[in-house]
Amino acid sequence: MLLSEQNLQTMDRDLTTCSHVISATNLCKSVGEPLNRIDILTNLQLQVAFGESVAIVGSSGSGKSTLLGLLAGLDNPTSGIVTVKGAAFSDLDEDARAAVRGKQMGFVFQSFQLLPTMTALENVMLPLQLSNQSNAKQIAIATLEKVGLGSRLSHYPKQLSGGEQQRVAIARAFAPQPAILFADEPTGNLDLATGERIIDLLFSLNQEAGKTLILVTHDVKLAQRCQRTLTLINGQLSETGQLGAA
């Protein structure tokens, strides 16, 4: 079901009258046939304010990555709704959700998800080119310099360390200046020292740009850097901490 043009335009601009950049209402996700159905999320509620940083924690298999995928429109809920800037998002078809993601959202994956046949510069330029940014190369270079990779522009992923690849992934997510940045275990494949540097980078860029950060993590230090921590258990979220911003 496609939304009206008015609602699509609502997502495409910054709203001062809308208090939540993204929300989920009665969100459910189930898999399997009725007789063997597994309920992953059940009537989940979530509201995230503009510029807020939120950590979602929980045991392995609790559905954290599933929730992040639903919020980002990478998957469809079984029932319930996700809204972005006050307008329905989960009711859009895949093409329309992809268009919204391209303008409003960035995603940092645990496994980096860099294209191996593209250089660091080309990987960061890609989302900018897909959104028809006329100065994609200049923005990509500036963003890579900001994450300390100005000397690695022409390097391919296989020529970069794990920490450098994650920095490229963060630059790619930040370059289009999305309203919402999602991060799925962004330090999960990194050693402790590199992970701490990535955490510092993630929050410095988030605070500098004033964007909303929603992340899934097992990393206690990372969760503690967020303003709010939510625990996912039995398919629902519970507030587990209101923490000071980094």
C-alpha cells in the first residue's frame, strides 16, 4: 500500500511540530506456519526523539537485529506500524521505503558490508550518487578525512584493516547526513582498542551532526554512551537506564 504524496513529503522534511523522529506502535513480527509460529516481537512500543541516542540491548536471539531491520524498513512487520517524522513508513512498498531510506537513514552493519570491487572513496560516494548529489565526490572525500582516512581513498576493502573498514562504513552512513543512523553491533568484529576508537568516532559524528542514533549492541561501554538504554526481552522493550550523553 503506497502512502499519499503528502505523507511522503512529510518524511522528506524536518518537522518542528513532530516530537518523535521514529516510532513503533504495536509492532509484531512472527515467522513460521501457524502451528509452528515463532513470535519474535509482540506488541512492541518505541518512541525516539529527534537527536536522541538510544541503545537496544538483550540476549542473543532476542530479536534486536530484527527490530532494527523493521525500523529501517529492511523487513516488513507481521502487524503494527512504524512511523518516520509522524508519517507512516512500514505501509510503503519496498521501492518507496528504499527511497525514504536513501534520504533519511544511514545503516552501519557489524560485517561492514563494503563493496569489495569499489575503493573506500567509491563506497562512500555510492549512496550520494544514488540520491543524485551533484557534489558526491567532494562530500565523500571530506567525510573520509573526518574519520581519519584521507590517505586511504583509493584503497579497496581487502587492503584495509577491520577498524579502517568500519570507519569507511561509518563514513558511508554519515555522508548523506541522514536524520536517523542505525548501527547493528558496530564494534562486534573489532578488537577492544579499535572498538573504543570506533565508539568515540560514532558519537563525535553523531553529536556534531545532531542526528538521531539507534544502535544494537552487546557492548556495555557502547550502551552507556547513549542517552537511553532499552532491553528487549520476550518480544518487548523495557527502559533500563536514562544515562547522560557522552
